[in-house]
Amino acid sequence: MSSTNNTLLVLVRVLLSFMFIMSGFGKLADPAGTAGMISGAGLPAADLLAYAAGLFELVAGLFILVGFQTKITAWTVALFCVFTGLVFHTGTVAIEGWPEGALGWINTLNQIMVMKNITLAGGYIALAIVGAGAYSIDARRGSAQAVAA
């Protein structure tokens, strides 16, 4: 792969990791909103799952950023994106006492979130297929393993 493509893969990893690093950190710092969404979706142990989601997002984002176990991490994040999109962003949101116009806006935003999650899954699958590139921990580990053999 050319050095230009390897450099672009660094940019891809930065862009794909940013949201998960920031979101994971936010969930760990203040998990209440996430726990509310989790319990609202009918899942048990909302507080525990909120911390688990935050830790997963932060660690997975950092792994993608530095290119560590990239293919496995990218597949896992792709599945996470599809799961969370379908579980938390499908269906109609109805909040008692909210004006109809606000609910319409929230439901439109929810549809956009599903599309965002599915689109991100595609980006992560593409990264899983091509790998992290030469400028990554995966590439350095592969070189070290080749030298040791």
C-alpha cells in the first residue's frame, strides 16, 4: 500500500475513533442519561450497562485510533453500531406533555441516528477489511513477529 494510502488510513482512524472516545468518556463521567436510555429500552442492569458501554466505547475508540487489534475492534464496533441503532433509535418517541412539533423533531433526529449508526457500521467494516495500515501498532507488531520468526 502506498504511503499516501497509509497516511489516509491514519486520518480514517482518527475520524472513526473521535466520536467513540468522546462518547465513552462522557458516559463514564456521567452515565445517568445513558442508563435512562437503557432502562427505557427495557434492558436490565441499566447502570452497569451504561458503564460497560462507556468503557467499551472509550477503549474501542482508542484501539482504532492507535491501530491496535484493528480488524477485530472494527468488526465489534460495527456490530455495536447496528445493535445500538436498532435498539435505541427505532420506533416513535412519545414524551408526555411535550408539544407535537418537538416530538416530530425528536423522531426525525432518531431516524437520523439510525442512519448514522448504519453508515458508521459500513465505515468500520471497510476498516476491518483493509486493516489499520502501516502507521499503526498492528503493523509494528506484525513486523516484530516477522523478525522474531
